[in-house]
Amino acid sequence: LSLSAWILSTAAEISITPEPAQPGEGDNVTLVVRGLPGELLAYNWYAGPTLSLTFLVSSYIVSTGDETPGPAHTGREAVRPDASLDIQGVLLQHAGTYILQTLNRQFQTEVGYGHMQVYEILAQPTVVANDTALVERRDTLRLMCLSPGAAAEVRWFFNGDSLPVAVRLGLSPDGRVLTRHGVRREEAGAYQCEVSNPVSVSRSEPLNLTVYFGPERVAILQDSTTRTGCTIRVDFNTSLTLWCVSRSCPEPEYVWAFNGRALKNSQDHLNISNMSASQEGTYTCIAKNSKTLLSGSASVVVKLSAAAVAMMIVPVPTKPMEGQDVTLTVQGYPKDLLVYAWYRGPASEPNRLLSQLPSGNWIAGPAHTGREVGFANCSLLVQKLNLTDTGRYTLKTVTLQGKTDTLEVELQVARE
């Protein structure tokens, strides 16, 4: 890629060298001549491989300084008295072989040969891809570096750094096509190509590649702690949030299920409020990736905490007001329940019986006002509270084995 001179005759000593040695298009170049014999009459410059009139650029008479353009003159050439040739604003078509022919006073001629390479000022290349969103290990990535003009050296960049061409990345012989079979997620990012020659460097704009993968490692978190495949213990009447996480691109779609039944929740988290026995069970999160068509799932078992095993009564709301409803919610009631009864006051006074539920049949007691409703889980609903509802409530349970338990709760009704 440089200008050198060679002489067909071994006796010739004329050399031709361009200055600058590696000109770019638009540069002013001088073909400097050295080794001229003395007492010369004229010079002829040719831009071509032979001493043909077709390639004659210019003839120069030394004694008068007269210069006569030839057929190959482009309007940019001028001969100096020392035989050097100036070319203003050199063009790509000025590249090639140049011949200087000299004539001395004995009408003898000598010739010198040289070659000039003109380098293109490179335009900005463009990176194009077969697709900018691919599925990991399934799709093939193919990037092409497009640039107009002459061939140039090509380099690739990934996220701003020079891209070493690893074994898994196939590169075409001219360096302009980059291929990766079974693209991987770590190959997602910004790609650029750069073209260069001795006088010019130009880099493309980034092309961003997305690689879809997953979902992988689907897990359920509670309070930033992975709970997949284990049991979560929750206190009675407290709240719990389960988070579904996975490694996936793009973010997956979520489906939640409770004991195998789909829930109406498509978010990445599930809220369980006012934990009770009816909410105990297996919670499953299913993550689906619409791009990779893959899915994954994780499950946890949610149970009331060990403290909930001991039966207790919790009013909901805890501080009801006059006119509101309240549920005396029973936590940890016997699973082998035969019958239960609610009393307004102590259980030792039968006339204070509100209700009882023997084997699923509802029976109203002497103290029933028509505003009380009992449930199979032993809970008691009191509707449209008034201030006289304030006081002690007693629950009596009997199991199939004949075990009897009595539990009391004080209800406070606030004035409206």
C-alpha cells in the first residue's frame, strides 16, 4: 500500500516517490523524482503501464518551462522544473503506474517507473442482522458489515470493546460477516463494525441484539427469602405476600394456582390477607415466556403457624363500632369437631345459649336475637352491633372423642 519505483533498465537510476507516501483522496500529492541525469531537454509524464500517447499526462520543455497537457491530463497535474509532478486534490482514479521519460541533449531517453495507491476516505459502515431478537440456543445470529467503496480492514466491537473472535463465532474471510449458531444470552448487547485503511477509520452506529431465554430457576420468595419447595408458617389473621421470580427475557407471564385451582391473578406477586384455616394449602406460580414458548413453576405450602394450634378467638374487626358487623373468628378449632355452642356470658348458664351446630344443623338458643349466624369453622357473626352486645362470649366445643373445651372472649363495642 505504498508507492515504490522500479526501473526496467538495470542502468536506470531514476526513482519516483509520492509525498505523502500514503495519500488519501483529496490530498495534494507530489511525485518526487530523484536520480535524474544532467543537461536534460524535456520530460514526458505518463499515467499508465506503457509509453503510449493515450497515457500521456504532460510534456515539459526545460529551457522554456512550457508544459503541454496530454490526453491523460485531468486538469489537476502540473510538472515542476525538477521533473516532479504535482497532483492537486488527488482522486481515486489517480492511483496506478506512472512513468517519467527524460530526453537529454544527445537525444537519448531514460525512464523511471513508480506506482501510487490512493486511499479512500471511508464512509460510515452499517451493521445489519438477520434478526435483532433471537431465542437462545435455537436461532442463528448473522451480522453483516456493509460499507461502500474499496475493500478495507474490518474490526468488530461488542458493547464498545473490541470483540475477540472466539471459536464459537464464525467470521467470513473478508471479516464482514459474523455468524453464531445457537446464540447465547451473553451475546446480547450492542454490536458495531469498524472499517479502516491507512488514512481513514470509520465505525458504525450500534446495533442492539436481544436474546430471549428462560424462564429458569423459578422460585417463590417471602420477604426476600427463597421458599420454594418448603412450608411457610403464618400467624392467624395476618397477611402474607408471595413473590414469583425467575431468570427470563422478556419478563414472563404469571399464573397462580391454589391447590391446583387457577386464581385470577396475573401479577408477579400474590397477597394472602387475614390468614385462616381455609387459606391453608399449596400455592403454585407458573411462569410462561411467550417468546421462547417455555415455562417453569414453583410451589410452597402455606399453613397456620404452630402457635395457631391452640384454639383462640379473634374479633374481626378487633374494635368494632356500633352498627357494624363483627365476626368472632376461631383459630385452631378441633378438626374432629362433633358439636359447638356459643353463649352470651358463661357456658354454665343455659339460658344464655346463642346457638349451636350439632353435625351441621343450626339451632338457635334462648339468647339468640336473630342477628347471630354460626359457621362450620366455629366462628360467630354478630350483625348490626349495639352497645348492649358488649361483654363476654363463650365458645364450647365437643370432639368426636368426647373432649370438651371452653374458650372466652371479651367483645368491646365502641360508640359510633
